Amino acid sequence: MICAVLMFSGLLMGTLSSPTVFPTPSSTEKKPCRIYNNGRSADCRGQQLYRVPPRHLPPTLEDIDLSSNEINAVHASDFQHLPRLQTLQLQYNNISHIDNNAFQNNTLLEHLDIFNNSLLEIPTVALEPLLNLKKLFMSNNLYKHATLADSFSKFVKLQILSMGGPLVMGLKKKDFYPLKSIKLHTFAIKCSSNLSYYEPESLKVVQTTIMGFDMAVDQLPSALHNMLHDLANKSFQVIQFRNLFEFTYYLGKDDIFQGLRNVKSQQLIFHRGKFNENLLRMALMNLQVTPIKRLRLQYIDFARSPTFVDSGVGSSITNLALDNLDLWYISNPDILRFDWRFTWFKKIKHLSIQHVYFNSVPCDSWSEMEGLEILDVSNNRLQNDYVFNQRCDYSGTMPNLHTFNMSTNDLTSLKDLSSLTREFSRMQVFDLSNNKLGSTQEREDCIWKQNITHFIAHHNPLGSNAFNCLPTTVHYLDLSYCNLDQLEMTYFRKATNLKHLLLSGNKIKFIPSKWESLSLQFLALDGNSFGLISKESFQDMPQLSELSAGNNPYHCTCELHSFVEDTLSEGKINLTDWPLNYRCYHPEPFLNTFISKYLPGKVACDIRLVITISVVVTAAVILVLVLICYIFDLPWYTKATYQIIRAKYRAHKEKAVGEMETFTYHAFISYSHSDADWVRDQLLPCLENNRNPYRLCIHERDFMPGKWIIDNIIENIESSRKIIFVLSRHFVNSEWCNYELYFAQQRAMGKTFSDVILVVKEPIDPSSLPSKYCKLKKMLSTKTYLEWPQQPNQQQFFWAQLRSVLGKPTEIQDRPHSIRKRNSEGRISVTGPPVEKNMPKEDMPDADSKDLEFDEGNGIELSHLRQIPIRAL
């Protein structure tokens, strides 16, 4: 209903427009109208059209807006091809003429607006075919009389009618007689600012719910009495007077508002105009005895009456019982105390004072407003000291106040406001939004009444410390857009009745995981700065049913995905702004991606599955490594490498005391014990017993007694220029031979294998060799080897080849600590240092032990010595 009143205020506004001659339009016209709504609507507003463009209007149109153009006439051909037309807006043009048959083919027209044009007369004939007309706006034109033709009686569907203009000098009794049988919803009449006449009963026949007058009675104040008399004994929702006194203040003594006593209306509005104390007092005194319960004074120019004298007696307005009193846009705040008292507020239930910009509230005003239930003082630039005075006693004031709206002011102190409202015993709703409230107050300074249930403080520069100065009894708390960067959990534990919490548009960077609010049902966290949110944050909110958390810079992670999935699947919490307001901000590849489309893999997000897969993969890798070690005999290689390192370490220590020589032998012979006879009987005699003998090293003769076998092997291999391997099936099965082969490989690492000579004593299939002989396999496949011939006639050539491979024997240094010779029986005599009696008694490898035999003449037999194993480091 208020919207309708405001609309009528616009309908009654207008300015006098005079006809203007415009140039002839150009013959080349662009398409001036936007056709939309499937060809049913056309928007041609503000296109500077001089005439209606019929060729650009399809016949399917039902709604055309041609307002704010420069059209000066409506012709018969303009709309004849639009039989479906229902709404035609031609306001704010310069139309001075409408053809009589202009709307002949538009019988479905329901809404016609020709407001603010230059019509010299009411287009009665042109309107006759429009029997379906419901809304007709034709005020603010240039016709001089408001008399309606009898044809208007046929507009039985008419609901809204506005008429008149600045040249209508008055109203006659029979002007609106055709409307006597029509029940209107809204009727508005505009007359000249210099009203010359008003015949009694001019508006008596008008039946309407909302009545609007836009006429000034400056020159004829008595006309107001006749107007109110015409409205007597009728029921209205709204009666509005616009510019009742437009140029002068009423100084007469006659009570021109006396007729209000018999007017039945829900609301009375005075829009614009000049009021002084006397005129306002006349209106209020008559309103005390009328059924009117709502009064609005807006855009009023208020002034003190020069003849008013305060006699000191109480106010004459003591019984003004209104449900609503609106004082909006008053130029002078003295109107609040127009008779120097606030008694006229005593029985007001809802008082709204906006845009009055008063700068003080006297102490006695609070006690006068004893009947007030809702007080709205928003939009007044109020400061703390304007409304709160420490010298005032607020005890027992505002006993019935329920809602206090102080929004959109310049308030800064929560402490002062808590002190102001401390005695308002029934106040439940406190609106402090759009102020400048800070956060400097301490909790002990803010003592609130325990009955406040709704606290609204959005759009204030509050800091996080402000939680210490907020009432804890609230059910509804709005702290949106308050520059909060963190939450105070202590406050929420105290606010045990909190059900509705709004924290939108702040700078909250994280949501605590232990947020306890047992009664909370609705939570708004949209438009903040946190990127992570989890289900644990709301586990201590058992009553939470609605959550708004969109428009945050979310990090799209498994935790966020899990929260969304669990929340949607359980259905306990409704994400009110899902999914359009939920987008990824991090990581960069997912920027602006809807979270609803972020679907990480199950493996990436299920930690139990990740652990299971990790354990399985680790076990599989270990198993594969074990198999590789078994297949390629890796433990043996590791063991051998360990022995090399150990032996080299010992050799390094021995070298420091000069116990080690190099190239003591021309060749080191590696052979199996089973092939020892061939070595002694064939190989050694052919290489050592000739004109240029070679010095060869064999373990039976040349190993140093008392030394570790591994050390003997490594030392003698490294002291030999060449290494001869006597290959046979027994060699392959000998572990010591395997060691010697491996050590020879390590010696040749980083070099070629030219120092290694392979002598195949008997045929060997390389594919049948164990996996640990992979290097030997490669050498047999890629390196030329010597094969011992079984035919005697070919053996001489074999020895020649072997000597050629060994090269010409050169002079070799003798080993000073190992001087040994062969006796006649083939045994070895030791002339070097004696063997210690207490040798380590450890087991040698079982396979093909390299036994060192000493002759009985020396008192030591090799068969009686224990085997010497590889000692671990």
C-alpha cells in the first residue's frame, strides 16, 4: 500500500509544458526499438522520436514503451496494425493531438499512460473504444477543465485514474459524475497552484480506496473544508495532500482541518508544502478524534509561527493515539518539539524519524515516549553525544520499547549505547548497522539488558575485540561486513541462545576446528578469506541446519572435497548457496573451477587406501629385490666386495711399513684343487723350466703361511702381471676360484681385461654357468681364450700361444719375506719366517679347500692344519 502511495506521489508531480515546434524527422531512420519477449514487447524509450515508428513494430506486440521521446501527435495509422496491444506508455512526450480513431483497433488495451504531455483537451472520442481500460494516466496536461464525458461511465473495469493539470483552475460538482458507478482503486486529481474555485460535492461521487490531491489552497484555504466534507463518511486506505500550501504559510485562525473528524482513512499523508506550528497543531488536534491511525509528514518545510507564545501550560496535543507516525525529510528538526514539548509522542506506537538531522535529544523526551514500541531514528547523522547524555536519568524510560533502529548514523561507541539502553526493560531488537562503531570498549564496560534477542551491527568497522562488548543473550546476531579477521570462541560459548549468526563479508582467515555453539541453526560465512573448511569445525553445533559459505578463496584439497561430499550426502546441513558460489582459488590449475566439478581421485584422498597401497608396494619391492638378489647371487657379490674392501684396508696398513711389493710374479694361476695335478705336471714345467722361465704364483706353493687366505689371494693377484684361469667344471664349482675370478674382475675395473688369460682345460657350455658367473659368460662370449687340446701333437702350439699371451718374461723382484723352493718330491720348503704356533683355528670353505702341504722334514703337514675362512670385518 505504501508503494502505491509513493507511486501516486509521482503521478501527481508534473510541470507545465508548452508546445514546441521540432524539425521534420529524417527520412532515413534506424531501428529505434528493441523488440524482446518473443516479439510481444518493444522498448523505444528515450530515442528522440518525433513520431510513432509503425513499420518497426511487429503486429504481435502487446506492450510498447514510447516514453521520454518528442512525439507530438498520435495518428490513426500508428497503432492500427497492433490488435493485441495491452499496454501503451506515451508519458513524457509533447503530444498535443490524438486522432479520434487512433485506438480503434486496440480494443484489448488495458494500460494507457499519456501523463505529462501537451494535450489541450481530454481525448474523449479517442478513448471510447477502450472498454477494457484498467489504468489511465492523463494528468499534467494542458487542458483547462477536468470535466469527464459521459462515455467514461462505460469504463467499468477502470481501477486507476489520474487526471488534471496546471491549467485546471478548479473543480465543479458534475466534473466526475460519470464515475459514480465505478469503484476505483486509485484516483488522483491535479489542479493549478492558484486554485480559484471548488464547488461543494465535486468529489462526492468518486468511489476510491486511495485518494490523491495535488492542489494548493494558498489562495483558497476554505476549499480544504469542502474537500474534507466530500470525503466524509467514506472509507479510504490512503489520503494524500501534495503541496497543500505551496508558497505561503497559513496564518489564519479558522480550523481548516475540522473536516478530518469525519474522515475514515487508514493513513493520511502530507507530501511537500509549508507547515507552521499553528497549522500542524490544527491537524494534530483533529487527528486526536479521528479513526486515522497512521500519519506521515514528508518533505515538509516547517517553520515556527511568529505569533506562537508558550504560556507554560501543558501541551494541547495529549491524546494523539497513532499506530504510525513518520517524519521524513523535514527541513527543520524543531518540528519534533513544535510546541516545545514531546507530549504528542506519548501514545505513538511506531515512530520513524528519518533525514531530519536533529543534533540533540533532551532528557525529558525519553520519558514522554512511554507508549512507543518501535523507534526508528535511522539516517540522521547521529553521534554518540547527540543521543546519550550522562546527566540524564534513563531509569524507567521507554517501558514498552521493543525495537530500536539507529542504523545509518555516525555512532562510534558500543559502551555509550549499552549505557543508553540499559534501562529499556523490554527492548529485544537493536539495529546499529551502517555506523562507525569501533572495538575499543572493554567487556566490563558494556552492560546490556538481558532481554536483547536481536543485535544487528552489519557494516561497521568492528575489530575482533568487539566480541567482548556484545550482548550474550541474543538469538540473532548480524556482524556482516565488520572487518572481523578472527573469531572469539569464548563469546560463542557464552551466547547459549544464539540461533542465527551472520558473518558474511568479513576477513576471517580460518575456521576454528573446535567451534562450540550448541543452539546455532543458521550460519553465514560467505565472502570471507578462509580457504579451508572441514567437518570438524561444526561438530560442536548439533542444531546447525543451514550454512552459507560461498565466495571464499577455497583451496581445493581432499579435505574440502570430503567436507562437501559428507555434508551433501548426510543432508543434515543445507548449503544454501551451493554450488554457484563455491569455486576453487588454489591450486592455480583449478582457478575458478566450480568445487562441484573438482573430483580428486579416491587414492589421493583416502589415507587408509594410501597406507594399504604403500605397504603392498613396499612389500612387493622388497620381494622383487629378494628375488633379484637370489637370481643374481647378490649376497655373494656383497660378501666378496666386503672382503676386498677389508683386504685393501689391511694392505694399506701393511704398505705403510714396507711389507708389500708389486709385480712379484709374471702370472697368478687360478685353478681348482681337482686340476692341481695338471697345473703341477703340465703348466708349471712348461712355463718355469725353460731358458726364459716365468715366475708363477700358485696357492699351494706361494701363499704366505699365517696370513688370511683372502689377503693372500688379493695380494698375489695384485702382485702378478697376468692372471691365468684354468677353467673346468671343477673350477665352476669351487668357491675359492669364484673369489679369485671376482677379485680379478675388480682389479680390471676401469681397465681392459688384457691381463686376464682364460685357459679352458675341458669344454664348458657358457649357458650352463650359474648366474653369478655372468662376467665369465661375457668373457667366454666376447674374449678369445685358449683351449687345451687333448691331442699331444697340438699341445706344443698351445704352449707357444700361452707364452705369446704372457709376453716376454722380464726381471721380477723377489719378495723378501716369502722365499720358498720346491724339493725333489714336489713339496714346498719354506725358508722364510716360521709359522706361528697359535694360528687362528677357523673353518675354511668346504668346497675345494686350497690346502697348503709342508714336508715332514720341516715338521708340519698341511693335512693336519685347520682351514682358514674369510673373517668378517
